Amino acid sequence: ITEHCPQCRGTGKEKHQRRILVNIPAGIDDGNQIRLSGEGDAGERGGSPGNLYVTLSVEQHPFFTRENDNILYELPINFTQAALGTEVEVPTLDGKTKLNVPARQSGHMATT
């Protein structure tokens, strides 16, 4: 070969960018990887393309925290509310909902 392709410089592949849709499953953790088969670099000299690995970085939420597969929200209540019971409005992933706090709560956590 006396002249190489100016675009690929004789490698048989060209670099280009494109957008692809990545399905991110619910509950994914920071640092998890998603493999997209056949979406990586083109193979040498017409070979099959490799895989694309996407490493995820999950942002912290402003008021929800995660503990394993649970989503936690901390809502401070005062002594009177804990002793007599109350109804409070709490945020959820789907909007706000009302939560009944029974009287005589001595613990630090209510589960819904």
C-alpha cells in the first residue's frame, strides 16, 4: 500500500461520536457498570466491535438517603408531636403524602 486513507491513517477505522440510549435500572449503585454489547470501538480491519462499559456516578439527593434498597427521609418532630401523635406531610419519589405518627413514639424511626 503506497497511500493510506487520510481519515483512518491505515487503521481501517475512523473515530466518530454518536448518542445512544442507555437503560439505567432502578436501584443502581454508585460505581456500578452497565455493559452495552457491540457498542464499543470498531474491530481492527473490519472485525466485530467491542463492548462499551458505562460506569455510573450516582448523585446524592438533597433530602433522601439510601440504605441498601431502602430510601430514607429524616423528618424531625417535637416532643409534643411524639407524645400525642400527629399527622405530617412527607415527600416521596411520587410527590407528597400524609403520614400518621402514633402517640407515645419513643423511637427514632417510623417505617412506611
